[in-house]
Amino acid sequence: MAAIDKSGAKAKILAVTSGKGGVGKTFFSANLAAALARHGERVLVLDADLGLANLDVVLNLHPKITLHDVFTGKAMLEEAILPAPGGFSVLLAGSGLVEYSRLTPQVREQLVEIIDRLAPRFDRILLDTGAGISDVVLHAISLADDVLVIATPEPTSMTDAYATIKLLATQQGRRTIRIVVNQVSVAGEGRTIRNQLQLVVDRFVCPHLNAGNSAAVSLDLQGEIPTDPAVREAVQRRALLLDKLPGSPAARAVVSIAGRMAAA
């Protein structure tokens, strides 16, 4: 059952996204939620990849009720909020639903309403978006207070991360975008990737923003996660890395990122 916030405060909403699929976005979202829950936060992960959802697979959950049932009026919102391993809650989407592959006025309104109803109940909501820059993804991101882009050192990932950052800056007016670099091979590589992206953004994005002195777009590196065989093992076991292999380098990196977020 979802926790009820009696203070009147609303959740901080963070969209976790990526320009490219396969960079570990959903796996990161789930483990970040578990790490934030350890800091005493009431956390909900909403699977905002409405047509190709896979958060249930990562967490080995088999939901009888999904966000699709709430959208279609077959179930109440409270029935679709499930407890997840790691001490947080999830709201899972259906998979293979072609009607959610594009942003219709109905989908737009329903997603806004759902998040408005969830916000008073939690301290933090993580929107695990789809990869890429579709209308559905960009709309989900627009509902968040902050956005975090997952990238890897792979050239195609960096190119797609840049494309995402450019759209967020030009279309949504984002001036601070959080970055996590996954699958780094050497310590400090995340900082190098962030600096490379920042240089490209400064050169090709910032000069075209009509925002006066506020035109600068800052990429805020939240941390880096090393390439770690423990991640693959956890994925294959459909388990949280923080639960099964908490001492692994990747797990410690996620915990460190969560610590900085919780303290902010």
C-alpha cells in the first residue's frame, strides 16, 4: 500500500532517461530507488516506458494490475501500486501496448493526472522513461522537476546523450541536467565523458538559446558506475544488485550516487 504524506509536501520527481537503449537505465533506476529507500525516503518508481515496459522483469515481479488498467478504468490507482524488493514502491506499465507508442491527448492527460495524484504520497518519484526522444518520452520528462541522463563511454551512447540533452535544453528550457556515466572501465572516465559532452553543448547548443545570461547549460555529474560482472549476474537472477551483491563495485557506486542525492 502506498504511504500517505500528511505534511502536504510533494515528491521530488526525477526522470531517468537515455538517448540510447541498453545503457542500464532501468536497472539503475531500480537500484537507485532501493538505495534512496535506505536513506528513509518513501520512493516510487513509475515505469514511464509505456509501450515497452521491463521494470517488472528487472524486479522479477508479476503484476496482475498495471498502469494500463488504471488508464482504462479497470482498476484504481491504489491497486496498481506494488511493493518492490528493496523497500520502495512501483507502478508498472504494460508491455507491447501499441496504443502507448505515441502521445495522444488522452495519454498526455492521464499521465499528468496520475503523477499529480502520486506526488503527495511519496518523498521521491523516479520516472523510468523509454530510451530515445519520442513524444511520449519527452512528455514524461517534462513532468519531472529534474532529469538524469544515463550514458556510457560508447560513441553511439554519447552521440545519443548529446541529442537528448540538446532537446531538453532547447524544447524544455532545462539549464541543469544530471549525468550518470555507466560501464566505465577506469576511474575518472565518467568525469572525462561529462567534460566532453559539456564542451559540445557549450559550442553547439548554448549559443542558440535565447535566454540572455541564463543560456548556459550545466551538466551535473552525479557519479560513474564501473563495468562489473556482478551487474550481469544480478540481471540474470532478476534481482537488485544492492540486495544480492551489495559489496560489488557497481553497487557501491549506486549507493554513493544515492547518498549525494539524499543529502541535496
